[in-house]
Amino acid sequence: MASSKNLFTRAKKIIPSGINSPVRYYPPYPFFVKKAKGSVMWDVDGKNYLDYCNAYGALLLGHRPKEIIADVKKQMDRGTLYCAPTELEVNLSELISGNYPSMEKIRLVNTGSEATMTAIRLARGFTKKKKIIKFEGCYHGAHDYVLVKAGSGAAHIGMSVSEGSLDEVSKNTLVVQYNNFHELQSLLEQDDDIAAVIVEPVLANMGLVLPEKDFLNDMRKITLEKNIVLIFDEVVTGFRMSPGGAQKYFSIKPDVTTLGKALGNGFPIAAVGGKTEIMDMLSPEGKVYQASTYAGNPISVSAGISSVKTMNKLKSKLYPKLEKNCANLVSAIHDLASDMKIPHRINSISSMFQIFFTDDAVVDYSSAKKSDMIKFKKLFEGLLKNGVFIAPSQFETVFLSYAHSKDDLKETIAAYEKALQVVKQ
């Protein structure tokens, strides 16, 4: 039987760095997964882990939810890819718009990166302006428009701008600090060539960072005043924070929204949608080009329909359960770290949290970087040793799923206690 160590040795010979996404690596090598169900993953070495990475937030309902798997199997018997329209695409788009009224028209795509790239191109086509504003530490995918002072794996590696990106592209991406409205306002007053402001309404790619009071509202007001497209990147927060995402949670209506992750609960699907007059810029009727062979493929769309219907059906108990479990877990971890006199801050909202080993509040990328990364590495390793898997980077987030049980939480708290004892040393 293959072991994770042997598989990684083989992978290094044929796959760059041995992994297909940089966030999946941690030394000396990552475990290789054999199977997963509910809240648990099993590796090829025979070990099992309670999963709080949850595919970086995608698995809101847990691994292999029976409703979604059943609907996907039915579609597989009918076909996998047609490259011709289906009723399924119409049904899913209507479902999404019903949950997200700001998404008056929708185009289905495959990934969050594809969605944000299309959203930005739409904003530029609609406004006839070149520049966009993003916030330091926000991650909007791995394309040149936004791979500037990005979060997630880029932050973990310490990469400000990727080699291979064109200066001509990145110079049109302006970066300000999250939660600093005055800096944003100043930039908007100085430059009249801003097409869009793109933001994760809750930052989940530099740890977890919450918007301060009125920050998002003030952003919405000033972008409306200046006719600048406001893009909410809800690839992470969409469906996770509420059935209507962060925009419903905070009662803010953006011009364009991107969705992904929980939309397909593990299947590759994403969406970009917004005001009719903006979305109608897309080709073939409009002059903003976007195309994809796999967009709207019936397998992923079936998963999306099933996911949204399931989340809507369960919403009266789904979200209260997630919030209660998250709050209980955060409270227990805080008490443990406090009793051990370990300097820490825990940011949490809905079903997401992250601990930072610092005395200071974490409100932006600068303050997130001050956290003790060595202590976090010890925490990750300690949790892994005790059967709990979280994302291996400080600049990611812990995600709960509907599949986590009370017994899972007890095991998790016990694992955090053992891991924090190692952190304390």
C-alpha cells in the first residue's frame, strides 16, 4: 500500500513542488487523502482527521452529502458535457438570483478566479476606465488583475507580485489597507480612472478579518457617488454566512457579485452576476468577451442546484447550528489559551474563525503579519498529530461544516488543548 511519504516522493518527480496548489504543502510533506465522508477524511496511511479546512470553505454541508451525490449520479446517467444550453443552467441561475437579488443576471463559470476576472473585465468595459482598487491581503484568484499583495497562498509564501505577471497589468491595480476608509476615500478623490473596487466583505484569506463598523457601508456610498462598480467577492462568504451571503448579512447591495465554493459543495462551479446593464455587456450581445468550454456543465450545475436547494431547505437549522458550534469552539479555545497565558486574538463570524498569536487586534494585513507564525506552525502540527486538520497557513481560515457533531467538537477542543500546550513551550 502506498504511503503519503512515498506518494510525495513520486509526486515531486512529476508535479511541480509535488502539489497542484501551493496552499496544500507543509513540511515535510502533506498527507495524501484516500476518502472522506461527513466531517472526516482518511489518509492512505490509515489515519483519520476531523476536517476543518473543508476544501477552504467549500464544503459547507460536509463531505459527500447524500442529496448532492444522488442528484449528480442521476445526471451522470444522462451525460457529462454537452456544450449546448440546458434547462439546468436556467434553473440554477434563477435559484441564485432568488437568494441574491443584486444578481439580476448571472453567468455560470468554473472557478472563483474565472468569476473575479470576468467581474473586473465587465467593470472596465462598463465604465470605460482602466484601474481597479483591491485591499492588501485580499485574495481574488491567481490571475494578473489581482495577484498583487494578495492573501492566501501568496501571503503564506510572502509573495507581493508573482514573477511572470506584467507590470502593465499590475500598475492598474491599486492597493489600500482593509478597514481604512480614509485611505480608500483619498485614493478615489485623487484618481478619476477607477473602474471598480473589489473586496472580500469578510476577509478569509489572511486569517479571518472582519469589517469594522460602517466600513462596508461607507464603501458602498462612495462608490455609488462616483459611479464606480463595487464588486463583492463572495466566493468564500457566499451561502456560508447566510443564504444570501455577506451582502444579506450586512444589508449591502453591490453592483457585481462572485460566488463559488459552497455553491457547488465540492464540485467545480462559480458564478458572476449583477446589475442587468452591467451583465448585458457580456458577449455575444455585448462587447466584453468571456467564454468557457466547461461553463454550465451539467454535472457541476446539478451539484449547484442540489446544494442551493439543500441549503435553502435546511436554513432554519443549518445556520444557527453552524454559528452555535463555531461560537462554542471559539469560546473553548479562547479559555484554553487564556488559562495557559498564551497571547492571542481570535476573530470569528458565522461558521469561520482563526486564532492569531499576538497581543494586538487583527484588523488588516499589517496586523495579521505581526502574529507569531512559529507558534501557529506548532499549533497546526499539534492539531494534525491529534487528528484535527486545519489549513496549514496562518493566512487561511478555520471552517465548520454542517456535518460536525457535538462529539466532533469535544474531540476538537481536546486536540486544541494538547496543541496549545506545545505552543506554550
